[in-house]
Amino acid sequence: MICDLSLPVLIASVLAASAPLIIIALGETLSEKSGVINLSLDGVVLFSAMAAFVVAKETDSLLLGFFAGGCAGMLTGIIIGYFSIYLHLSQVAVGFALSLLCRDLAYFLGNPYSRIQGPALLATKVPFYDALPSSLQIILTQPLTVWFAIFLIFALYYFFTFTRTGLCLRSVGENPAASFARGLNPGKIQLTAVLAGAFLVGIGGAAYSLSFKPGWGHPQGAEGIGWIGLALVIFGGWNPWRVAIGAMLFAFLQVSSIGLQDLFPGIPAQVFQTAPFPLMIFTLIILHYSTRKNAKQGNSKNKFQQFIGRVFMSRAPKALGRSYRQE
Amino acid sequence: MDVEFQHISKNFGSVNALTDVSLTANSGTIHGLIGENGAGKSTLMKILTGYQSKSGGTIVINGREARLNSPKEAAVLGIGMLYQEPMDFTPLTVLENFSLGNPERNRKKLRLSLQALASRFGFHLAPDRAVELLTVGERQQIELLRLIHCKTRLLILDEPTTGISPAQKKTLFPALKHLAADGITILLVSHKLEEVATLCSEVTVLRHGSVTHHTNAPFHFPELLKAMFGSVPKQKDKEAQRETGAQILQMQNVEASSERLGLKQCTVKCAEGEIIGLAGLDGAGQSTFLRLAAGLTIPDRGSVILFGKELPKNIKACLQSQRQQTSFIPADRLEEALFADISLTDHFNLKEKQHSFLGIRNNNRVQTEKAITTFSIKGEPDYAAGDLSGGNQQRLLLALLDPESRLVLLENPTRGLDIRSGQWVWDYLRNKLSPQTTILFSSPELDEILHFSDRILVFHNGLIVLDRAVTDTSHAAIAAAMTGMTE
Amino acid sequence: MKKPPTTRHLPQAAFDILSGTILVFGFTALILLIADAPVLAAFKNIWMGAFVSTAKVSQVLSVWVPLILCSCGLLYTFRVNLWNIGIEGQITMGAIAAMAALRIPGIENPTLLLIFSFFASILGGATWGLLTGLLKTRGGVHEIFGGLGLNFVAQGFILWLIFGPWKRPGIASMSGTELLDHDLWLSTPTGWRVATMGLLVAGSVVILTWLFLEKSRFGLKLKAIGQNPKATLLYGLLPERYYLKAIMITGACAGIAGFLQVTAVYHRLIPSISSGYGYLALLVVMLAGYRILLLPILALFFASLNVGSIQLPIVLQLDSSLSGVIQGCCVLSALLILGIRQKRERS
């Protein structure tokens, strides 16, 4: 079937499929740039998806649904923020426990709304649709979430690179002690970043139940996405562009796995559904491993290797995962 | 800004870090603050920059008493410090590091200020380069410019010439003089007497937490050295020189980077039975030397040959070193050699070489009790190592030392011990261990080095600047070598 | 300077447990209210669901067995500060290995097959753990992501087996492979739902783990490495070697859990053979403070929650994930109380 997919359709599908993941991964990038890792992403995605769907169904308003999803995300951000920034507990421990809690909470509270039809955000045509060639017509007909995701990439890049607040945030993630010495308040900055990031993750989760995989159920279909999001942030080097490209790569794997089924009739369909996940993680691991090797071997003469190294080499915000204690 | 320290004292529990320190630094002067390790210089500066509170005395700034309760308050008053380790943000650019903490928001204006200040001082800084690609000297330059831009009136420099090239020094010194001419007060904390002499108009010497000397330019070095290190002690009965045997340790052209400066171009041979004292100021390379021999640090270049076999250049080096009966006791006992929540008995269990059949933990309780008595450790076998006081931790480490060791490496062996305990330690090392055991030790106390070593290596800036038998050198010569003065 | 005697900690501990219990009950009640569900009925239903009959209690035990096995295994990796999230995959691979051994052609003796299967599961789980460990020590990949990736791989592998080479004759289905011959089923007392062998194995592993961790040199070495990996170099220990050993042991324990799931519970391979017990075990160990003392009873508590909530969908039209909510809440409450206490002590 992949041969049936024309290129524009493929591009359109990848864009649509990657939008929620881009929003989720960028939200987490925001949080991690300030030094706090939110390991509960998998649960938060499900929880906010559920909250968004329930609210949208009850109020018949997609806008309120998305907002509810964001708030649900922010709620988990409050917990992560308080436990790790204020109580200095292990971010990994809190994140993991919260992940399971949110997932089960989503299933439990969402139970009455399982397999029910609800409002869904459909693809909309761009204003100048009629003037476009047919291939672009296909590509550019997307739900609003796609445009939001693209906007977010630019916005976050601009925020990190050109704004003073972004600079302060990055400095806290690198060296909270030095930021403190310069008069900044690391704790406050980190909490804001975590809350904002978690809100975005919530919007991303809402994008699943209200747009990409409309509806709720047990399972919903967005299971495992949160983990991919975390992997994307790390292996995408905390850079909005690379993270987004990674998300699109994953979406491509998902889209093409449906197509590949026909090419390999011997392999059961379920394998194709799960395959993108390990493939993605191991692609990222291999990339990481090979660039690490190159970096270790010092300056390589090969220009191509140097370029690849610079593109993929990433360094975590130095203070990531460690809670800063003021002297 | 005129700063006056009046009778400042600081104690940490029962330890007196500073006693009755009084010092005045006037506007437009460069005032040097010198002293050996542990003299109290950094404590005094931490008080001035608001990181630490004082226990007594007053600080008067421009005629008014100043409350310096936090770094922010100090910064508001115009006090800025250039740290030895740059406190900056490495992946960010020069311009970004310069701008952070500055109320000015306009990027263009900040860029222009940066370029103006840089050219005024003769620094060449590319505003958009990532700081991690710069040398320490350049990172320092950015920090200096930032402090100036933030209207610092009192600038404290902590060992500013560590890790910068001679060319960068040529740029820095005039810049500092320039700043002083503008009315800024500069406090220069340094070990390097020659540099202090070039830059400062007056110098205060600290030793063991008190002011031992204050003088104006021109300076007499022997006077300063005496104030820093104390007078030459009365000739105690020096221990007899030991018989030495075959070569056991050799470093060939070793270069290593740990600590701030690491070690450069180190070629040394040590023989069986020698007791070698490693002298030098903090971070000059003695620790790296000891760790290279212990196999904990891997040389970037060159080789370490222990008992005839070269140590491998990977993590297995420390295992080979231990297999060849080398023992190492670091200065940071709890952080690097002990386990805070594990009992004394279990420490002995961990050291145990024999294995019982089923891998069951041997109960070394009896051995532990014996060790406690022999080494006078104030504690019980069930105590956790973290419960012991510093001195007792040192005794524990000595008790854990393999008495059959052929090479014993000690970093500050008598640190934190009172005189009697210190003497006991040396009695153990010299008399209870075999006379064929080679002992390499580092110490900040020149008296200890002179008294117990047969041979002395003096480290300065990562190089060995003096390698003499103890009888061929003197207190003054060692002190001079430590501060980088060539004879 | 001696540490204060433990007796001072007892009233503190009691207070903490009480506040924790109140937090958990309160939060659960709140959730039930939000879901418009009868609070007391739900609690009662869970209780009954777990304890009302010997059959039910034995079912609790059948969940307890894999849970305590995984929890004991995780004690090793936690001791050296590793987060072995890959444990789910280790259970799965142990189950696959166990199944593969049971399908060895040519051997008729069921006991022999079961013995092979048991050891195969240990090998399968340990190898899977070793892979995560090597990714960490050689590849610099954090064990969370290495483990996660391998979880996904194991999941894909088991799906392939169930829908591919090992599928039921006729239709491949999500209900798994064909049922094993009855003589390959581990025996269960009549009316009970848990295999005696399972209980014996679990009990032995608990005791062995306690001995191994507390009484052996290996356990002491792990403790030292967990506390201060830098210092252990001076005692002739290379931390990396012990990371690998610890994660292999965890994998082995998880593998045994997989073996029992196949031979004692499901008697076949199903896609969700690990049933989330790996992740649940992580929660149990966190709640137990990473120590073995309370592990068996906490595992029993979590197991009873799992089993107790099975009926919820039928009786009260509630999703059985309520047990997961309670379990997650327990851990977070414990962390919260611990964190507040530590903060008080510091200031």
C-alpha cells in the first residue's frame, strides 16, 4: 500500500501524525532546558487526552477541550515541580510514579466515555486553497493542530535564541549556582518552565483525543507516545528543530508501517503497529553512539563526519535532573 | 570604593578560620592578599562577597558599616569577584554570558558595550562564539568586562593568572592597572609573589587566619616568604636518611589533565625505600602525581611504569596498581575513600583479600576491634564510617592500609590530626612498615616535608621545579620554588 | 558521635504511615466522587474481590508471586542506583525463553522440559538485562532508555511469535498461543489458583535475596558501589562490572516470573504476559524504601489491590484501573511525606 501512497499524501499524513508529538516533545524541551525532567510524560499524555475529550464532549466545545487538556498537563507539572524543585526529591522517582498514576487515572475517569463519538478537530482548507496545485492542496489541508505545532517550533526557537527570558531559562539549566549569583531565581524560573512545558504536553495529548485519534478508550492509541517524546528531546539535543524532525521521522515510521504490511504478508499486523517504537529508540541510540564515538576520536579529518557530528552532537543542560539547593 | 576590615573573626564550630583580621584597601589601589593554603584568604573573600557570614568584627565601606548578608547585597554595593573557576554558562555565547544579570535588555546596546570595553582593554572576543570553545583566560576576560559593565567598584581577583597564557597576562596586567587608575579598588589574592610585586602597591600576608605582615611597595621577598610560611623551625632531630634500593616508579614525559592544571612534562624516578615529600600550593600537580601512581588518573601522554610494568591507559590501571601492592589514601577521606553508611567492620570486609567458600561475608569483627585498639580509633566496629570524626577517619584509613604495601601514596596524611596523632602516624609509617616501603606524600606543611622526607619534589603550575635531597635544600628555597620564583 | 537509637523513629514512622494512609484514602475517595461512583461500595468491593474466598486469596497469591520476584530482583539494581525500567521486557523474554524450551522437539519427559524451561527463562531474562547493561556501560545510553527500547523490542518479538511461527493452528489471535499440554502445567491445589511451585520459588527467592544482599560479600560490594562508586576503585572494585552483574540478576528474577506466568498462570504465551508487573514492582520497591524488610507485605498489598479491582467493571461499572490509581497514590504520598520530613530536618 505504500506504493499506492503518492508523495503528497505521504507528506500530509506525516505532518498530521507528527503534530501532536511535536507539541508534546517541544513542551518537554521547554521544561528540560531549565533543568527539570518530567518523566511522567506517558501518563500525562493519556490523562490530558482523557480530560480534553471529556470536557469537549460535555461542553461541545473543542476550544474548552484543548484548554482542559492543557490544564490537566499543568496539574501534573505542579506535582513534578513541587516535589523536585521544592522538596528536592528524585525527578526520576516522582516522574515514574506519576506516569503510572496518571495513566490509570485516565483509564478510570475516562471509563464512562469509552468508545463514544465526540467532537473532533477536522482538517481545514487553507484560505487560498483554490489557487494551489493539487499536490499542495493535499499537503496543506490539515487540522489546526498542525499549524500550531509548526508555529511552536518557530516560537520556541525564537524564544530560546533571541529573548532575554529564554536566555535566563537556559542559564538556569546550565549552571543554577551561577544564575543565582547573577541575581536570578532558579527555583521560580524552573517552576514556570515546568508548568508551561506541561501545559503544552497537555495540549499535545488533547490533540490525540480530539484530532488525530479522536475519542477515548482503553487503550486509546496514544500509549507509548510520551516515552517517545522523552527520547526525542534527549536525542534531539534539546533543540526545537531537531526534536521536530525526530517527531516527523517517528510519524513517518508509523505511517509507512501500515503500508509495509502488504509488502510483508508473513509478518502479523500487530508487529507493524509496535515496530515504530523500538525502531525509533534504537535509531536514536545508534546516532548517539556513533556521534559519541566520533567525538571521542577527536577531530576527524572527514568533513562529512564533522558535519554529522555537529548536527547530531548534543549536550544536555548541565544541571538537568539535579535539584539546585541554594547555599 | 574604600574598604576596611576591622577585627574580622570567623569560626566554624571550634575551628578558628580567621582571628582579628584588619585590612584597609583604598580606592584606586591594587592590594595584594597572600598566604599559603588554608591561611584564610578565601574565607575572608567569601565574607566580603556575602557568601559567608562573619563571626565578629565590622566591614566598613566608604565610611559606612556594610551588612553583607547575601551575594545580591554585595553585588548591589558594587562588590564583584572573579573566581578561579569561571562561573559562567559554557554552551552560551560570549555576548549572552556578558548580558546575563545585566538590567540592560537591548541586544544591540549590549553588543556595542561589549565591543567597546573589549577594545579598551585590548581583549579580542568574538561576541557570538560559544564560551566552551574559549580558553580559561578568555572566559576570565568576559567575566571581567561584565563586572566592569555592572559598575563594580571593588573587584576581587582570586588567582587570576591560573591557567592563562603569558600573552594573555600581558593583556590583563595593564587592564588591571587601568581599572585602578579609574578609581576601582582591586584586591588581588594570589600565590605568585612576582606577579603580586608587579601589580600591587601594598600587600597583606595571612597565615593561619591572622595577619602576619603588611607592607607597601617595593617588596622584599624573603620578608614576605617568612610571613607566609613561618620562620625556619629549630633544627629538630632529623630522621636518618633511609637506604634506597632499586627503582620502583618511573614517570616518562607524563602529561595529565586533572585538577586545574594537571601535570606537564613530568619525568621522575623513585626508588625503593625512599620517602619523598611532594610540596606545592593547592592544585600545582602533587595530587595528580599521586593519582597517576595509584592508577586513578590516566596520563594523556607518556607512561607510568610501576615496578617495571607500564600501567594500562584505562580504568584497569588502578587494579594493576593495587595488585602490585600500592596503596593510596586521598585527602578527601569520606568523599573518595570511605563509605559513609557502611560500618567499620564492613570496611575491613571489603578490603579482605581471602574469600570464604560461599562468598559469605567474613566476620572481621575481631580484626576490627584489634585495629581500633592499635590505631586508637574512637569508635565501635558497628559505627558507620560517616560517624567518625575526620581525624579518626584518617586513623581508619591507615588501619585499612595493607601493611605489606611496597608503595604508599598519601595525600595530606596528617590533615585534621592534632600534633600527637600526627607524630603517631609518622611513627607508624616509618617504623611499622617495612623499610623497603616507598612513601610518597604531599603536604601543605613545609615543616612536615622537611622533617620526614629524604627527598623533596616541589610542584608549581603543573611542573616539578625542584627535585633535591632534603639535605641539599632549605626552607626558604622550597618556599620560593612553591611560589614560582626561580632561583 | 553515635547515631540516635531507632526507637526514636518509631512514633515518627507511625505518624508517617497514618498520614500516608489518610492521603491515599482521601485522594481515592475524591477520585471516586469525581467519577460519580459510590465510595464505600468501591472500597468494599475491592476488599471482597481479594479476600472473600480461598480461591480469591489464592489468586492474590498468584499475582504476588511474579510481583515479589521482580521486586526482589529490583533490589539489586536499585542498590547500585540503576533504574531498571527494562524489567518488563526481561519478564517477557524470560517467558519467551521458557516457552521455547517447552517446545523442544524430541523430549518427552514433562519434568525435564519444565526444568529446562526454568533455566531457559533465567537465561533469557538475564541476557535481556545484560543488553541494557551493556548499552549503558559501553554505549553510554541511560538504562531508562535502553531498557525502554528493549521493552518495545520484546513486545514486538512476542507479538511476532504469537501471530507468526507460534500461532494457534487455524486463527492467530490475541488470546495467545495454543494451550500447553496438561502435564506441562505446574500443579495447583484444588480450588486454588496459585501453583505450589510458584509459592515455593517465590519464597526461596525472597530468602536467597535477603541472604545474598545482607550476608554476602557481593551484597556488601553492591552497597559500597551504590554509595560511593569512586571510592570502590580503591578497594579493587570496578563499578561497571557490578552494574552488569546486578542487572543480570534482576533479569534472571524477572525471567523466572515470566516462566511462572507461562507454566503456572496462563499455560500459554499471551501478548501481555508481563501484565505490567515489572512497572508495578518498581512502585513496590520505591514504597518499601528500597529495602527488603517490608517488600513481601507491600507486594501482597499491591497484589490484593490488583485482584480486588477485577470485579469493579462487572459490579460497579468502574474501570479496574482504580487499583493502579491507589498504588500510584501510595508511592507519591510516601515520597511527599518523606520529602517534607527531610526538608524540615534540613532547616
